[in-house]
Amino acid sequence: MGRLVMKFGGTSVATIERIQNVARHVKREVDAGNEVAVVVSAMSGKTNELVGWATEASALHDAREYDTVVASGEQVTAGLLAIALQALGIQARSWLGWQIPILTDDAHASARITGVEGGEIIARFKNAKEVAVIAGFQGIHKDSGRITTLGRGGSDTSAVAIAAAIHADRCDIYTDVDGVYTTDPRVVPKARRLDKVAFEEMLEMASQGAKVLQVRSVELGLVHNMPVFVRSSFDKPEDIDPHGMPPGTLICSEEEIVESQVVTGIAFSKDEAQISVRHIQDKPGVAASIFGPLADASINVDMIVQNVSEDGKFTDLTFTVPASEFTRAKDTIAKAKAKIGYTKLDTATDVAKVSVIGVGMRSHAGVAAKAFAALSERNINIRAITTSEIKFSLLIDAAYTELAVRTLHTLYGLDQA
Ligand code: ASP
Ligand code: MG
């Protein structure tokens, strides 16, 4: 017997029929003797519609009221699933964020969870064998008593937070893909599903553009060491052996991964823009004069590359921002020109970032060198390089993204046999 959180995304609860299918998945686990808390998203498309309504009512709306509106999608699916479960003879009760409560800060529309009270859910497991059906995506800010939401895709984060609070053995994320792949299968048909991926790797993959899970949910998994299993909700519940492990990807701690693969996956993003600040003084405070104003404007800077100057006087600095922030970033730097003291800005928006990720890099030398050689053979120019312990990222011309990803995927032995 175990304790599970089962999370179902929007496509899995898109219709009443699919909600009934979800109920059978839950029943399967209950029948196998597990204590189950379910976390649901809104029906697919619903949150977009609600966001649209809020914006239509007024483009500049109060974020607290936005949350009141968009949180409603999950209330509907939580209630419907509880009904569907009861119809199968399973004790079930729905819970909204404020009822649990899932406590958050007051950053409306992108609130962070500060605490989850799991006691009542556990008590009901024990006393009534009751399944808890919890509305994802939402919480409550205690001091104001207002409903909050956790940012788009936030029900993944709700699920992991609940799993930690009720001391679940595992958090299963049922979604419309059957796991995490070595790279995007639409770009590389030979991409493989990973059996296991370390939290740190998944964080890199998720923030590098792989869209399976909300990044914060992976952070929470890491902090609480809560194994997260990504699996398909379209498998027929009756076909699944509750005692075996179905296809999917387990996101877990590095220690549990024994395979010897050096590279785990390749992520890429075309949503990048490059800004190079030319001929700045090589002295304390110059980097701060560039990134301070960007931070004040809430612009997320990603790669930062600065050269060591030859003469100790002048250097160049290059950084990347999301393409959508490019104009704002450029204007911000231009406004600070006098303070920064550069000669000119060189920019490019037709660039892409390709990242090679793997915890195996900690203990292997020469991993990146192989990539440089392989890309040069294909005549792909590298504009900038950054590295961390378990990742290196290359900025290249966007036109070469697919070729670069495929080349690296083959190079590191990730292609499916
Ligand atoms: N329904 C919310 C959204 O679409 C939360 C989620 O699905 O995770 O963003
Ligand atoms: Mg999602």
C-alpha cells in the first residue's frame, strides 16, 4: 500500500467522458490499496478563455480579481471528478485551495506556495478511505484572505506541493505525452523517452524550453526530494498493471540514476535575442550599470558572456534575453548609455540557444569539445558559449537550430535504436 498524488492536466479532463476516464484511473489505484489525492487542471482551453474574459472586461485589471476569475476553471473539474468518482462507488471529496488550505504569498497571478496543510486529507484517508480531489493552480493569501493563482501551468506545482505535504510516496503527473524525451520528438524523430531524469537535469530541460512541467514544480520536487512520474493519461486504465511500472519518466534524485549516459538531453529555444554592448570600460560597476536597469525593468537575462580585456581597459559584453523582451531590453540599455559608457550596441534576433544537459558532465571531461568539432563540420558558427556543471549552452543562428540539435543528438548517442 502506498500514498499517491495523481495529477491530471487540461487535455485529460477536457470532457465529461475524459473525466470519467480519469475516475477509472483513480479507482484503479484505490482498488490496489493506495491512498490517493488527485489534483486537477481546468478543462483544456478554459483558462485561456477566462484570461481572455478578464482582459476583455478591462485590459488593465486588478490582479486579485483576475485570480478570482481564472481560478474558477479548476473548481469545476474538481467537483466533476468527485461526482464521477462517487458514481463509481468511491468516497471522494473536492477541495479548493482555500479549503485545504494551500497558503501562498500575495503575488497574484504568479503566487508562490508558502505552506500546505496536509493533516485533514491524511485523517480522511485513515478514517474514511476518502479520495481528496484538489483544484490545482490556486491557493489563498492568508492575511488578505484572497484567492491566488500560481501562474500558468501551476497545477503541476500544486500537485508536488500536496505530495510533499501529505508525505506521498510519489507524485504521478498524467499528461498528453508519455514522458520526458531526450529532445523534442517533433524536431528529432529519433528522440527517446527517458526512463529517469535527475531533478537538476529536468530543471535545465524545463527552463530551456521543454514544456512538460512547470519549472517551479520541479524545483519543489528537488527541495522535498519528491519523485515525480510523468505518464500518459490516454492509456486505458484497465490495461495498466497497478503493481508494475507503466511507460513514463521518473524525475528523481541523481543518486537513483545509475546509467552511465553522459548526456541526458538536448533542449533548445528559438525565442532568444542577443545584445552585445561594445567597448565598455573594464572596471568595477560597469556590469552593474547594465544589469541593474534590466533587473529593475523585470527583464530576464539568460546567457551572459564577457571577455577578459587585453589591455585591462576595455571589453565587450554579450547577453541574451527572450525575444519578446528584446525591444524593451534594447531601450533600457540605450537609456542608460551615459552611465554605462559604451560605443555601440550590436544586436540579433534571429538566434537560437541549444543546450546540452547531463549530470554525467560533472565527472567527464571533453564533452563540450566534441560538440564544437561536430558543429564546425556542419559549418555551424557558435556565437556565444556558456557552461555550468551539468550543462553547456550554445548561441547559434536560428536557421541552424534543427540541424544542430539533430547533430548533437546523434553525437551523444541519444538516437533511438
Ligand atoms: N489551468 C491552468 C493553466 O492553464 C493551470 C494548469 O493547467 O496547470 O495554466
Ligand atoms: Mg501543464
